[in-house]
Amino acid sequence: MDEPLFPLLSLSRLRMGTDGTGVTTLIAGAGCPLHCRWCINERLLREAPVESVSAPELIRRVAVDDLYFRATGGGVTFGGGEALLHAGFIRRFRALCPSAWHVSVETSLAVAREQLILALDAADLFIVDCKAMDGEIYRAYTGGDIALMRGNLRLLLEEAGPERVIVRVPYIPGYNTAEDQTRSAEALRAMDVTRLDLFSYVIREGGA
Ligand code: SF4
């Protein structure tokens, strides 16, 4: 079998309390179907040459923190860009990495349903940035169609269960209000989301 390759943008080691559980290495991959207004990575995602790595090679690099992962219940978080564009790779990584490692995926869920299905049993935790639950705000901010994200979120909640899903709901200056954010949270609770994270984008010059 040909090894799937991952377009690696960066590895960020020894993270605590920002993504995933315990000590985490954030693995950022290239590519994203959305065009969020305040994306700090947009230029990097679309223009930078990236390194392609196989799962065994990536595991070898990440394993430098194996002891930290085991001691804290941590592991790796796939982000980006859109991590689920690389669902086949994540499956391969999960199959080869130590079972003690916790694997999380950060996603907007703006991907084909098949990609999500491929990743369902490869990740312990899905961290979803839903952007907004209002179709017009969603389109204005991301350029995408909310129906895709909603359908995938429903599937994810049914198949993985609410315990394996955290949904992040941003306040996005210039695009929504605190009331919109609250309405999004209510809509998500009505879909049986139990783990919500309401937060604010911090807008710096040139991006969020
Ligand atoms: S989903 Fe994330 S990576 Fe993609 S454009 Fe939006 S902010 Fe950028």
C-alpha cells in the first residue's frame, strides 16, 4: 500500500489547555475549503510550499514527547487549515501511533460527508469551530454553505456521541453580535451539543 502523505505546515509542541487533553502537539496541515475573513493562516495555507510527511515519519517526530503524553493523558491534535481534508492520513496515523496517545481533530466540518465518516473512529475528540449557526452570517464570514456543516454536525453527534464533540462558538467582531452568539449556542444545545465553548476572536492587524 502507498503511504498517504500529510502536507505539514507546522508542529507546535508542549501545548496545555488550548487544544485536546493533557500535553498536546498541534499538527497543522495545509488546505481549507473556507475563506474566513479573519483567517491568520490564509496566505500560508494557500501559497507556502509545504513538506509532505508519511505517518511513520510524523509519529517518529512527535514521539519525542511520548512520556509527556502518557503522563498527562495527552497526545496530538490535527489542525490546519482543515484537518478533515486529510482524514485518510489521520486514520493511518491512529492505526500506527501508540494507543495511549489521545488524538483530537480541529475542524470546521466544511468537508464532504465521506471525509468525516472516514475519521469517525480515528479521533477521540472532535473540536468543531462552527463559526455561526445563522446561514447568512456563516456565508458572509466564511463564503461557505451552512447546510454542509449542519449536516455533518448532526452525523457527528449521532455517530460519535456528544461526549466526543466540543463545539466552539465565536463572537466575530464585524460579523455577529453577542446575541447572535447566544442564539447559536441555543441552536446547538437543541441539537444535543453538550460541550460548548463560547469565545471571542481577537482581531489583530492583518487577521484574527
Ligand atoms: S476554517 Fe480556519 S483555516 Fe479555514 S479559512 Fe477559516 S479560519 Fe482559516
